[in-house]
Amino acid sequence: MSDHDQTMSDRDQTWSDHDQTASEGDQRSADEDQTLSDHDQTMSDQDQTWSDHDQTASEGDQRSADEDQHAADEDLAAGGDKGAHQRSALARERSSRDRAAVSAVRDESAAARLRTADERDRAAGLRDRGAEGRDELARLHDLEDDEDASREDILSRSRRDRARAAADRAKAADDRARAAADRQEASLERAEAVRHRTESADHLKSATTDELTGAWTRRFGLEEVSRELDRAQRTGASLVLAFIDVDGLKQVNDSQGHLAGDIRLQLLGETLRANVRPYDVIVRYDGDELLCAMPNLTAPEARARFEKIATELTAADADHSVTFGLAEAEPVGSLQELIARADADLLQARRTGQSHS
């Protein structure tokens, strides 16, 4: 083979390699474009999911706000009415649960946004690699010396490859910008979730705590006492229930005003909490009546403790007297029966003049 023929053969092989590289680059770019298109569809689907979550959260927020306002209006209009207070407490409880649910939705949405931000970053990386491949193709086309192709054809191929590389880089930049926006939105979602959890805890505390005495409200407190009774009956442990009545509270309210009565209830709540254990359950049972469930305590021990409480109350206010009754839990029997026996013991103490003043 002559030198000229060898040169032509080598050139043909170089063009063939260039064309193969270009073909492989185009296929790789096509595959990457399909992958990115799939990513974009996934992101679009997730955006719709977030939109649905946001709508759910917004509706939950509105319902919670409406119920909070309704509860506040009822409290204002109730003037101490037990039924109205119970309804408003239930409304606040529902509101609290709504906020907890909204918090969970916002956490889930934030996690989804972070996952998609990572997907967008990966997509940007793929596009950058595709752009590098296209730049390399453009460089190869610049180096081509194809006798059968015009210079304009070669330049056109180079311009095409560089334009597509630039488009890939622009899309990669857009992907990264959208990823950054997703992360910022996720941060806001998490902040909202924290706010809702805090509000939920505050509202639940408000719904379950009597503002005057600091005791459990009736509905939630009786559930706690019922759990203590079930535990005592299941394990054979002791449980004493005290039924406490503020003597003459109605007369104090009528003669001195409700503020004077409220002061007595506040003092009773403070004195009870100071003299019982943290895990004893104190319940505002009615206007002037409280319950206190004391696990792992005998009746004589409970009586000594309440004698001390009564003494402290009269030491703080000579006119402040209480009457209490005690009942020990039995192996079988309902909460209502236990309360009735403690109430009967209180009435017996009152009949025999044993109010503690």
C-alpha cells in the first residue's frame, strides 16, 4: 500500500472514530434527557402532592382557628356554666389534635421537599456531565478535516454541540436553583411543624387543666383516675380516692363575690399540689369539689396527709375550711362506685361535724 493510500486509510479511521464518539455522545445525551424528563415528571407529581398537603394544612389551620374562637366565645358567655366549659374544653381538644395532625403533614412535606431537592441536584450533575460531553464533541468537530464535508458543515456541527452544551448547563443551573428553593421551602415547613406542635401542646394543656386550681379538668381527669383504678385492680396495688369539698363556697361567692371564692379554690389547688406526690391525680370534679387519686397509699396515710392539708388551709385563712371523704379501691368495682363511696364518707364526716376548719 502506498503512503498516500495509508494516509487516506488513517484519515478514514479517524473520521469513523469521531463519528462513533459523536453518535455515542448523542445517545448518552438522549438517555440523560430522558432521565431528566422522568425526574421532572416525578418532581411535578411531588409538587402536586405538596400542594394537596398545603391545602390540607390550611384547612386544618382554619378549622382549629374556628374552634378556638368558638371555645373562647363560649367561655366568655358561659360565666362559669359547667356544660359550656365542658363543650369549650372539647373544642380546644379537637383543635389541639388538628394542630398535631397538621404538624405531621408539614413534617412529611418538608421531608419530601428535601428528597426532591437531592433529586434535582443529581439531575443537575447529569446535565453538567452531558454538557461536558457535548463540549468534547464540539472540540472533535473543530478538529475534523473531512474532505467530503464543507467547512460550514463542520462549524455548524460544532455550533450545534456547543449550543446544546450551553442549554444543558442552563438547565443544570435551573435544577440547582429549584433545589435551593425546595430546601428553603422545606426549612419553612419544618418551622411551621414546630410551631404547630408547640401550639398543640399549649392548647391540649389548656383543654385539660383547670385554670383556677391547676387540677385536671373533669373529663380528662376522670380518664386518668380510671387508668389508676384499672392499674390497681390489675396489679393488686392499693389506691385511695379523696373527695374534697370547699365548705360554704356558694355563700362566699354570694356574700363576698366570685373573686373571693376563686381565691379559695386557688389556695386549695396550691396546697393540694404542695402536699401530694407529682403522680397523684387531682381533678376539678365540680364547682366546689375536687378528687385526688393516690396510688400505693393506705387510707390511714391518706387521712393523715389530708388532715395536714386542712390545717395548712385554715392557717392561711381562718375561714377556709374543707371537708373530705376517703375510699379505698376494691379488687372489683367501677370508678363511679369508688367516687360514690368517697362522697358518702364525706357526707358522713359532715353529718358528724368533722369538717376540717
